[in-house]
Amino acid sequence: MDALQEEEILKEFGKKLQKLRKAKKLSIRNFAYAAELSVSYVQKLEIGVSNPSYTTLLKIADALHVRLSDFDLDK
């Protein structure tokens, strides 16, 4: 995978994260607290400039009450 592909995946993930967060009617601050993440980190995730670890992905899914598969970027 090249850098351009990785960048696109991160941007798509960020869009999906924001969509799911808003669907749950969570502010960035409330979501960050629930996921045990900083607000600035969540903002970076949503704009696609940070690459979350697997542990962070689990925290995100748990805070949103979704499965990791709900982040399927092929949809």
C-alpha cells in the first residue's frame, strides 16, 4: 500500500467515524470522553490525519456501541 492509498483510507475512516458519532448524537467532547481519547485526537481522526491503533479502534467502537465491522470502508 502506498502513501496515497493510506491517506485515502484514513480520510474515509474519518468520514465514517464522524457519521457514526453524529448519528449517535454525540459531540466530539462527549465522544472523546467515552472513548478515553483527547478531543484534539478525535478531531485529527475525523479529518484523516491520524492513524489509530487497534486498541484505539476498539475504544472507538465501544464508545459508539458498534462493531468494528461497522467501519467497513467498502460501503
